[in-house]
Amino acid sequence: MNPLCSRCNRVVYPTEKVNCLDKYWHKGCFSCEVCKMTLNMKNYKGFEKRPYCNAHYPKTSFTSVADTPENLRLKQQSKMQSQVLYKEEFEKNKGKGFSVVADTPELQRIKKTQDQISNIKYHEEFEKSRMGGEGTPQYPQTPQQNTTPAYQPKAASQNYHYEPKPVHQAAAAPPHSSGKRYRAVYDYTAADEDEVSFLDGDVIMDVQQIDEGWMYGRVERTGQQGMLPANYVEYSLDCS
């Protein structure tokens, strides 16, 4: 049985299903809770099992307690109580930290046996290290050097995996300039190779609408161009 979408409560079919944050979504319903920008698995941020974009992700804050006279008095009182308890525990446990063990004949025999075992192991390790030091110049090095060319085919296979990258960059070629200029109202950090980053107040030139949620343009400040979310910019007469 197909699950229901967490946004619209309609049936989600496998071809349009997004499984994220322990819920199921339509691809179009998986959007930011604040600005409703369509998200994907690369640029979303989850908070309390709800998706957010980078600009509207909730930021946790900490409350600071002022050092009022009452708080300072309680702090000093707690410190004094801790010192009193520490001294009481120290007096109770004084003289109980160490226990004297009688030096019986059985303990002397065990100690002597352990000393003999330690001496034997020490001489064994010394002999091994000395023999290993004398034989060090005779280690064969040529067989290890002959094995290095075996890794060259692997390097060739790695170069093969890098060939699709130029093709992916060529797919993101900029469209023909339309001359429209927008101004950014939020900071945005690119989440993919075909996107562009900008700051609040940047002028976006040569903007073209791709779909309802995305545009293509060039940042005037950096000269970089790529895709950008439409709800992060606004058209302004001052830019045109």
C-alpha cells in the first residue's frame, strides 16, 4: 500500500516519492516550512523532522543568567557546603586509603617467580632486537619495487571516473542573456555545482526564469553564474 504525503496527505506513488526525515513526501511537497522553496536531498536541513532551507533553518539560542546578589549568595553558599562535605569525607577516610599486606613466605615465592619471568622475557626481547638489527641490511628491496607498476592500471581507471565531470559542467551552460536584474534579499550558499552563491544585497544580472522555484543568473559582485532560488531575490527598479 502506498504511503501518504506528510504535506498534503495524498497518496505518494513510487515515481514521485521522497523518503526523508522518517516521512514520505511528494517531490513538489518537500519544501521549506518558511519560504516554501522546493528542496532536495542535498540542500535541505531537518529540524524536529521538518525540512528547512539554509536561510530559514532555526537557530538554537541559550539563555544567560544574570549574576544578581541573590545568585552570587547561593553560589557562595553551595561552594562552602561542598568544601565542608569534602573535609568531612576526608576525615572519615583518613588512614583507609592503603592496606598493609603481610610479607608471608608464599608472597615472597610469588614475587621471586615474577622477577625471574620478567628477566627471561627481557633477555628474549634483547636477543630478538639484536638479531633483527644485524639482519637489517639484508632485507630485499627489489621485490617491493617490482610490485609498484601493478598500481598503474588502477590509476588509469581512476582517470576514467573523472571524465564525466566536464560533461556535467557543460550541461549547465548559461542561457541567452535577457538583461533582467534582481537584488538578493537573503544570503544563499550553493548546494550543487550548477548553483551560485551570493550575499544579501548582491545584484543578480541576466536573470532568466527556469521554473516556478528557480532562476538562472550572474552575480555582479563575483562574476559567477548559475542557478539560484527564485524566492531569495526580488525584482527592483533600482537594479534595472
